[in-house]
Amino acid sequence: MKKLAKEIKKGDKLKLAGKIFTVEEIEISDVGKQGTKKCRIVAKPETGDKMVLIRPEDYPLEVV
């Protein structure tokens, strides 16, 4: 199932690069020079390494 980046919530599980990540925090910025809001998503896999994604609010992400 796919969700837009702006619909992701803390605790959601994302599938990125073949791994399952759990969302720890999400922050949505104001409209910038490109004309869209940006979402900053901090996610953590089972191994413990954090990953930070910065995507436009309408970017589709795969949710497990």
C-alpha cells in the first residue's frame, strides 16, 4: 500500500531499499522555493541505524 509523505505517521512501517523501517519522527516544513512543502522523515530499521529522508509532501512511499 502506498501513502503520500504527508500522510505518514509516527510508528508506521515503511519499505525502503528492500528493508523495513519504523518511522520515529516526521516534520513538515513550510512552502519553499520549489513551491511545495517538504517532509523530513526519521526512520530506523531493526539493526538500529537511523535514516533521514527529505521528500516533497506528495511523494509516494510504500507502507507495510
